[in-house]
Amino acid sequence: MNKIFSALAEPHRLHMVELLRDGPLTVGEIAGRLGLSQPQVSKHLRVLSEAGLVDVQPIANRRVYKLRPQSLQDMENWLGSFRRLWETQFDRMEAYLQALQAKESKPTDE
């Protein structure tokens, strides 16, 4: 998981992943959309590939990159464990606030 987050921490690589969300692209297409040189894009894509985030398919003299769904599913599963923790905490806070409101709305004996 560290490799994935480390790869995504770099803004250009995160933008590349966002571009690839819409479908496979060549290095040249990514370079054109991000305003980067092809060597820069290739270097970033290599990092994303090593992190398991993208797959590459050579077609003639071009390389087509696409997102690797399994790595994204692994991230979702990892984040899901934290989501359950947060939801439990929010449920407790909601119950506490409701108890406070009930306590405040009780008529007091004078």
C-alpha cells in the first residue's frame, strides 16, 4: 500500500491516474493533455506501473496505458476499514448529542 500512496503523492502522477479513469491513453496523449514532455510522462508512468496502478500494452511503436482495477480495489478495501471506524465514531457522537438534547429539553422541577 505504501508504494501506491507514494506514487499518488506526486501531483502529475495523480493527474495521470485521473486521466486514465476515463479510459486507456498513449504516452503522447497523456503528455499532450498535461503539457509535459513524453520522457517525463514515461518516467511517471513507470512509477505508477511499479506501484501496480497501471498496466501497459505495447501496440506497434506505441504504449497504451490503462488503470489496473485490482490495485484500486485494494485501496478501496483498505480505506473501507477506516470508514467503518469513522462511522462507528459518528454513530456514538450522534447518540451522545441526542442524549444531550433530550436532557436539555426535559422540564426541570422548580
